[in-house]
Amino acid sequence: MPIPHAPSRPLSFLLAALFLSLAACGDNTPSEDDPPRAPGQSASATGSDDAGTVASAAFDGGSSSICGDAFLEDDEECDDGNHDTGDGCSPLCTKEPQCTNGVCASICGDGVMLPGSTAEACDDGNTVANDGCSPTCQLEPGFTCQTTNQLPSSIPIVYRDFRGYDLPPLGALPRGHIDFQNVNQFGEEKGLVQTTLNALGKPAYAKTGLPTNTTSNAANFAQWYLDTDLVNKPVVGTLTFIQYPSGQQVFDAPNFFPVDDLGWVAAGAEAHRTNNYDVLPPGHNYSFTTETRFWFEYKGTERFTFQGDDDVWVFINRRLAIDMGGLHVTEQSSIILTPAVAFNLGLTPGGIYEVAVFHAERKTSRSWYHINAQNFGVRRSACVPTPAAASMTE
């Protein structure tokens, strides 16, 4: 589904209602090292007292460009005709870093200033003029630019909405996907995916010919993270972090329902589900997957934590770093990029690497999505108008 976007930035959707919680590694008990929480936000393991995260489908009619139609238009920085992340052009039609084993190409507008490189005087993550960093990544007069070392405040995320297996065929639509809302699938299950991403940058199924309690086969699994006509509907959004001086960059949604009125619900082919013990009418849209990526310069102090349900796989440098597969209640896993861990992941100090997070919400009754990326970042520019320039525009 091509995504129209506003002229100032190619961002079509905005996730809102952010919540903050950080649990200590191995349990769900908040520690003294947790970042502060905004008033009224729960630290409970269930998150049942918190509002949900919502993806907005509001479009700005001021731009005729359609991200995802494979035509480069208006303010698009790129358009490769798909909704995939990690292929050089994001699903929001912005440039992505292109890196292999820590070595990246110098690409103006990808939001990465390469260590030791003089090719770019700045890079603020876009190719927009008159914002301090020019479309050719040179400094513009009237602005003060600093080099920061953190993640962008928001990153693209792709949701793929499925109909559950309990839903019968509907017109041209087949029965719902066998791996979603299937009463015969249950339990945690590590080892569902191979230890490296496939050629498309997606998780590769590892259970062919082996017993499994939570999946069906490789062909059905491949549909989880690939746009598939009549099977799933892609929805593009952004994942917005709360950033702390301690180096923690957090997204936390204890009630994570980003496609409630989108996907198959919007198409009239699926209804909100209320057959769960902690969600009252009008219910929520379950049965979806998520895919998101970001890049960082490895320093040796990074710690990544994910808390949620159901399946979660985190790949760093295309290698499996966290495996939380299967159908389960909210769980948490952390990884600290010590020298020993870095060796196993193929990381060297100063190299720039990709973190890819794949997740699936496959069964009622709850949905939690929590990322804490501590000390992750890349060198990028942050520009503000000088006082004199700002006063001239007032």
C-alpha cells in the first residue's frame, strides 16, 4: 500500500502515547538505576493500567508524492517501491546507512557521519535545504551545528497486519493466517529462526523438518515480514524514543496496539477483539508483526533491553543477539556488548553496525513493546538557527 506523506518530511504516521519503564536484567522489578517515569505512568509488569500506543493514519494533502510507488517525487530522498527497512531506502522514503561488517558508504542524508571522514561537513539525516545542513551535507550560513552521538529521536517501523486463523475465508481472502490466533499453537520456543538474517535481511526459518509448537512451516513464516497480497497489510509508522542524559533511549508501550483502526480492520475484513480478560470493548486489533532498524557506532558500553510479547528477535550485525521466540506473556531479555559478546557478533570498536528488531503479536490478550537502547548512537548533526538569523525570521 503506497504511503502519501507531507512535504516537509516524509513521515506519514506518528506513534503517540509513550510510556517509560525499565526492568532489571532477568526480572520485571524496577531497579534504582531505572530512568524517571512521567507522572501517571505505570511500572507494572502487565501494563494493564496504561493507555495504548496508537498509529495515526492522518495524511497531509499538501504533497502529491506517494512513498512506495517506485517513483522519485517532490521531497522524497529515495523510493524503491517497497515497505522494507534495511535496504538503503526506508519505508518513509528516507536514506538509510549502507554498511557491511562495520564499514559504511558515505551517503549524504543518511544521518551518519563516518569516523575520520571529511566527505561530509554535516549530516542531519535529510537532504532538506535551509535547515543548517545543505542537501550536499555542507554547513549553511545562519545556523550553529553540533555533532551529537545518539540515535535519531524517531525511527521508521513497519507493521504487517494479519487476519487470525479463527477467521473464515471472506470473498477473495483466504482463511486467516495459521500462525496467528491459532488455539493449537502455544508456549515459548527458542530456535525458531536461524542465527543470521537471510539475503533479504529477514529472519530465516529454522524449524523445517523439526517439531514445533508455535509455527507451521517456512513458507508461512516468510509471510510474517514480507508484504503478501490477501494475507497481510503493511502500515508504516515511526517509533519515537524518550532520550535521557544517562544515554538511555527508551520506547515503552505496555498496551501496544498500533494498528487498531488500520490494516484489515480498516478494510472491513476483521473486527476488534474483545475475547480477552484485560481489554474491554471496543477491543483491539491483534495479529500483527513489526520490523524496525537503527545503526550505531560500536564503543563497547552498549546495552540493549527488550521487554514484550510474543516473539522477539534482535539481530546485531545481522547475527542473532536476542531470541525470545514463541507465544508467551511479557518477558524481558538484555544484552551488554562486552568484548566477548562483540567478538561473537563480529563487532570492532569504531565500526558502524545495524540493529534489527523483529517482533510478532500473535495472540490475545495482551501486547507490550519496550526498547531501551543504552549508549547506542552514531555521529550526526544537530543544527539550530543562530540568534541573529532567528530574529530576522520573526
